[in-house]
Amino acid sequence: MDKRLLEQVQKALQAQQDTIKRQKQMLDDQERYMKQMLDQKDQDIAELTASLNTLAQNKTQELERLPTLFKQLKNTMIEQTNVFNGWVNHQNNHVTTQASLASELLALGNVQIQLVAQLKTYQSTIAPPDYLERELSELESESRKIESESSELANAQSKIEQSQAKITGSQRGIQTELQELSKLLNRPEP
């Protein structure tokens, strides 16, 4: 065989071996990369599984606590409702008492005004001494003051009645809301 041809064949064989070696190296590198990727994927899956387990455990604990929290909320609402109803009853009693007192004072003022008018009528039929005139003048002044106070009492009574109407309206609104809340609280648990 020709020496030159032999060298060419040897070079071709060497080149082929080098190519095979490079391909083998590339396959080894690719295999190592795939192994690393699979290891990383397994690690990611393990971490994700652990996170999901922790999340599921936390959610389970929260769900287990929900009935207790729900019961506490219900008891608190009932307690607050009772306190509010007691306060409203107290306010209603207070307003009723104030209105009754204002009515009685108004009636008393009217009686005093009538009494002064009768005294003036009686005084006009006689010639009273000076001290009676002074007392009558004082009575007239007192009568004017009573009339003014009676007017103020009437205004106060009107304001009390308006306040009572507002409180009653607010109470109805709050009781409606409490009834709705009570319906929600009394729903059967799923």
C-alpha cells in the first residue's frame, strides 16, 4: 500500500476516533446535566411537597379553630346585644321620666299662672294695702318668669320627644341588623 495512502487512512481513523471521543464526552456531559436537572427537579418537588403539607396543616388548624372562634363571636354578639338593649331600656325610662316631669312642671306652672290671674282679679275689686301691692307685683314678676320657664319646659319636652323618636328609630334599625346577624350566626355549620 502506498505510504501516503496509509497516512491518510491513519489520519482518517484518528479523526474518526477523535470524533467518537468528542461525541462520547458530549454524551457524558449531557448525561451529567440531565442527572443534575433530575436531582434539582426531585429537590424542587420535595420542597414543594413539604410546603404544601405545611400549608395544609396550617389550614386544617385554622378550620379546626373556626367553630371555636365562631362560637366566641356569637357569644360576644349576644352579650353586646344584651348590653345595648339594657342601655336602650334605661334611656327610654330616662326619657319617659323626663317627659313626665316636664309635663307635671308645665301643669304646675299653668296652675300658678291661673292663681296669679285670680289674685289680680280679686285685687282689682278691693283697695289693697301697700304691702299687698308689692306682693302682687312680685307675684306678677314671678308669673312672667313661670310663663317663660313653662315655654322653655315645653320646648325641652318637644326636644325630649324628638330624641326619644330618634332613639326608637335607631333601636329599630339596630334590632333589625342584630336579627339579620343572629340569622347568619344561627345558620347550621357546613
